[in-house]
Amino acid sequence: MTSAGSGHAAGRDQESSTAHAVPREAADGPPPWVAVCGTPVAVVQGAWGGRRGLGSGDVCPRCRELAPA
């Protein structure tokens, strides 16, 4: 998983399809993963600046604020 132009990867929590920003260092390691807003995420896939992150239809507003592309 690479992060194009960002220090974050895209993650999703277990309860919804909301996209969250996961710090790159954490995303490259084993789970558990935690987004910058503090939400545990079940899946880390893609770049935060891509279609699974900021390009998603449902983006965590706190992650958007803390991890701009």
C-alpha cells in the first residue's frame, strides 16, 4: 500500500463505510490500526488522497481536518 503525496493511507472502520486517515507508519505495520481521529479501523487500503480516502463519498470530517491531502 503506497500513499501518493500524503503521509496517510485510507482506512475504514468496522461499523460503517466511513473513510479515515491512518498514519502511513501505522498502516505499513500489522493491525490494530487507528485513524488520526482515534477511530479503530478494520481495513487499510489505498492512499488517503485517492478514491478510497478523500475521494470517497463518506469521509470522516475530523480526519479530513487533521490530515489534508
